[in-house]
Amino acid sequence: MKKLIGCAAALTLALAAPGLAETTPVPGTPPHPTAPAALPTILHAGKLLAVPGEKVVEQATIVTRDGKILAVRSGYLDAAALGLPADTAVVDLKNRFVLPGFMDMHVHLSSGGSARNPMTRLKEGPEYFAINAYANGYRTLMAGFTTVRDLGSPGDSLFALRDAIRDGIVAGPKIIAAGEGISPTNGHADAHGLRRDLMEAQIRPGVCDGADDCRRAVRNAIKYGADVIKVHVTGGVLDESDAGTGQQFTDEELRAIVDAGHAMGRKVTTHAHGKSGIDAAVRAGYDSIEHAMWADEESLKLMKQHGTWLIPTVWPITWVGDTPEKVRQGPFKNLAPNSLAKLYQLGDQPKKMVRAAIRLGVPIALGTDNGIAPHGTNGYEMLEYVEAGMTPMEALKTGTVNAAKAGGVNDRGSIAPGLAADIIALDGDPLADIRAVLSVDFVMRDGIIFKKDGKAGETGL
């Protein structure tokens, strides 16, 4: 992991033109942010939704310092009134709708573009995927998502990027990283469709069989950097396996995995499509269910009873296509036959499932599975929720306070003194029209301004 962090640092230095100051933007590369987090900053908000689900306040002042929110006050207060230096920077958001930075609990930053091709993994090392993830993370940040949970990337690539962002080497969202997912042999995260010698040559540290072996895989994942444990309880749609999308880990293995993760202080979440796998994971005590495509009312009621978070990932279904005709005209038309068959069978079931979950009151947090849909389009997931029956306020909660609870991110998700200064501003009012979440004008993460007046920052960290 340290080696990869060094690679990221070397990349940053290599991009700097000779003779230019470190703060000078390099043409063709994402510019760095505009305000050091250590200095106080005053933000004047025209409308402030400090805690989604609570009241919108007209005309408010937010003060940030050292990456944290120092104060939230009514009215437009100046530096003198706040007891701050006269030259304290003031950001005018009086014509904007201000709220906490959005959070996505299911992305794959290293995926997308050529990196989606299975052959790329055979040719490229983790450095390639880390750089791809950096570009995708930057797009995601510019879309107003200041925190993401990456649930599966090759090797240590995302651990390196997570740490480089944390240390101010590159710009990006805060990353909660799973690394390689935990999977049974021939499960969703194992290798498929290649010659035997090629499959056996690939290192799959998360592949395990039997309760003891799975405990070892979880402990190793945490040892090498995993913030969260991602488990593939069932088969998947886009892998080339013909083993289906039902439960593949045994109940005993599922309990061993979740117990090992919780014992070491990690949330444990699971990719689960088939009903049997969903129900088994809920009974085993998993913190959240990703996708839950074939959950029926019984499954959803079980999730509500256990307080299990649902991460629906509906937006990629619209992107890929929810009918065979749309799929054949879309970006995944050239999938392997096994994958296409599973995708055709899936159809619009995820949309039906999320409508039922909303009606039944299952706790929902936002996740997109982006890497399938393009990075930076994360806000469309909220549009899907509103179409499925949520109010705009409920949809905003999924990507802020709910996501913070589901991910165990206790210092984000709201705007309040002591929390991380993750703040965004929209051109329109999302409570009047949820599509306003697609027009992000201002982005601050940990007190650093990355986007202002719709433009990326122009000076260094």
C-alpha cells in the first residue's frame, strides 16, 4: 500500500510543469481546490437544509475551520460579528440551496471505460486502476458526492487512492474502501470465462470456502486496509458464471464472515440478488444488503424487522436497460451470453422491489453501483427514488443522513458544529424539483473548496 501511495505522489509531481509553482494548474488535468482547510471560511446560504428531514432555514451563516464546521447561525453575519479576522474569506451562496455533501454507499471507482474489460486486469497492475479511480473519483466529487463507499476494486488500488486523498496529494471524495470482495469459489468476485491456467494465475485474496477459511479472508482484508467488508452472498448478473444469482455461501460461512468483521469493528455488507441469499444475510446479522433485486415482501419485512439497510442501486438498471430491447441498444449489448440472459431476466424487477421497500418503510441509503453507470451521475439515483414513491426530502435523506448511518460515518451527513465541513450548494431547490441535485454549483469537502460558481478550484492544497 505504501508503494502505491508513493506512485500517486510521483504521478502528481510528474504532472507539474518544470519551473511552475505547485499551486499552478496543469492544462488537461483536474485543478486543485481553492481554500486551505486550516483557515476560517464564512458561507452565506440563501436556503440551508442543515439536516435533511428537518426544516429549511432562510438566510444562514456557516463558519468552517480546520476542516470542521465551527458554527451555524441565523442571518448573514460578517467576520466582526463572528469574532473572526477581518480578512476571513466569505463565500456568497445567497442564491443557492445549501445542504450536506452527498454520500454514495456503493461505487466502483476503479471500474468504467476500458477498466471494465476483464482483459485489462490481466494486462494492467493496481497502479492503472488507482489512476482510473482517481479520475472517476474527481468526477464524483464534482457531482457533489463528498463521501463514497467503494465496494470492490483490484488489489490495493483503492487503499492507495483513499490515503492519497486523505493526505491532500490528489483531489477526491472521502473514500471508505472494501478492497477485494469476499466470495466463494466460482462466486461473483471469482474469475470466470478464462482458460484454467489464467484463472488460477489470478490472485483472488477474498475467495474462501468453509467457515474457518472465510474468517481468515475477512481478517486478512482488514489487515491490509479494508474499512468495510463486502461479501458476495449470491451470484451476480454481470459475471460470466452460469451458476445463477441464488445463495452461494452457506449459512455457517455467512455467520463466520459477519462475526469476524464485527469483531474487528467493521461494517459488513453484502451483494445479494436472490431471495434465499438476501434472507440468509439478514438473519446472519449483515448491516446492509446491496441490490436486493429479487427481494419479495417477506424479505423486505424481514429487513425492516432487523433494521437492515437496503442499498437499492436502481439507477444502473435504467442506464443499462430494463427491457431486452433497451439492453440490445445500450452500453452492455456485447456482454457474454450468460450475463445477458441474467440481465434479460432481471428486467424492471429492481424498480418494482424499491417501490415495495418504500411502501413498507424499509430503511434505505443511497448507492448507485457506478462503474456500471458513468461516474458523476450518482445524483440520478435520487430521481429514481422519487419516481418510485419517495418525497424529495426522503430522497435527500438517503444520500445524506441515512447514508451516514448505514456506513457508520458518524462525522458527516449533516451540517452541525463539530462535524466535517462537507457542504454543497445547488442552483435550484431540490424540494421543489429533485432534478436540482444534478446541478451542483459549489463543493466543499473537509473545509476545502473544490468547486465554486460551477467551476473547479484553481490553486493548490
